[in-house]
Amino acid sequence: MITYNPKDWFTFLFRFHKSDTLRALFPLIIGVGIYAAVVTYIMIDHLHVAESNVIHKTNVVHQTLGFVLSLLLAFRINSAYDRWWEGRKLWGSLVNNSRNLAIKVKHLCGEADVAFFNDAIPLYAAVLKNHLRNLHHVDYETKLPLVQGKHLPNQVASLMIQRAFDLSKAGKINMEQLLSINAELTSFTDICGACERIRNTPIPYNYGVFIKKFIFFFVMTLPLTWSFDLHYYIVPIIAFVLYVLASMELIAEEIEDPFGLDANDLPLDQISTNIKKHVGEILEA
């Protein structure tokens, strides 16, 4: 995730990050600019087509379609941001529940059990991070018996719950204390399931394809009417229109899966590291 100062406007205007949509769209922008110049040359300079009432009225069609397109893109990027923000809230809950569980364990369990949870709680964040990124064969520094190739978050959560039940059976904690830590233990699996729902449910295929086609045909038909009024000024203008419209779609594509390794994805590495640090501070104090 990119860290920045949102108040530093001038830096944003003149800095191009590797995730900037201009880098990805630059070849397409150049191609569309050339296309607009060719259409203008053929219609105005070569064929000497005069603007008719019929062609002039097609501007109304573009205005109407532009309004519809803006609504679609607004909904598209808002839905993608909702997925990004929900993922951030889920990992925020994981941070808080990890801390709460560590605080409770510190005052309920013996030294050996505290050492177990000091290993297991940060491990859950690490395996969940890699699970959401489809990294299934990572070596973890842990003494817990994990089976590679299977659902690692479930394994770690199961081991923690089993340890809590064993403590209850051994009489080291009573039923009230077990219920006290049960909320945090079960929340781990709930968070994992919610994150998997976001990752495994992309935007419907037809909707995504339709928006891309809509943007393409909208931009490609603009020179047929705008060239009469703008002439060759249409080249930079249509390039800018394409940049704005296509950038919104690219941004939505990037943030709708917030658990990956893109520049604007959630900082899961940093969050996992902080969980390990804070849990260690609590349990080792």
C-alpha cells in the first residue's frame, strides 16, 4: 500500500508512481489519438464531409450515453472501494481480537500455554495473509504441527480452540473463562470466511465486460461528431477522455481484490508484523 500525505497536492500533480494508470494506458492513449487524427483527416481534409443536421444531433446521443456511462463508472468504483474498505475493517478486527485474546491469555494461562498462544496468534495472521494471496507452500517458523497443502488458517484456529478446551478439561480455566476467550477464538474463522468471500466473488463477468466495451465504443465514436468543431484539437481531448474513463475502470479492478500485492492493496505484511509485535509485547511482558 502506498503511503502519502493527502494534503501535498503539488507532489501528486508532478509525480508518476509505477501504479499510476497513465503508465498502463499510455499505449492505448497514443493509439486512440492517432485514430482520432486519421478520422479527422479523412472526414474533413480528404472527403470534405460537411456537418449535417443528422450528425449534429448525434451529439445528443453522446451526451445521454456519457451520463449513463458516468453512473455506471461511479457505481463500479464505489462497489470496488466498498470491498477494499470491508477488507481493511476485517483485518482491523483481526488486530483487535488478537490483542484481546493475548491480554486474556496472559492472565488466565500458565507459562507453557502463554508460549503456545504467543506462537499461534501471530501465526494465524501470517497464514491468513498468504492464504488470501494463494501462497500455499510457505515455511513458517513455528512449532505447531501444520500440514502443508491444506487450509492452514483452519488448522491454526483449530489448534488454538483445542488448546482452550484442553485447559478447561484440565481445570486450569473454568467455563466462564473459556466463554470469555471463545469470542476471540471463533472470530478468527469468521474473519477468514469474510475475506475469502471478498477474494472469491469478483464482479460479475458480464458487467465488467460491458463497461469495457461501453468505454471503448463511446470513445471511438466521439471523433465522428467532435471533429467538425474541434478539428485536430480532438486528438489531445479524446486522449484525455479515454484516460479519465479507462482509469476509473483500472482503479476499480485493482482495489476490488484488496489482499494481493498491487501497490494500492492492503498492507497485510505490515499488519501481520504489527500483530506479532504487539502480541509479543503483551505476552512477554
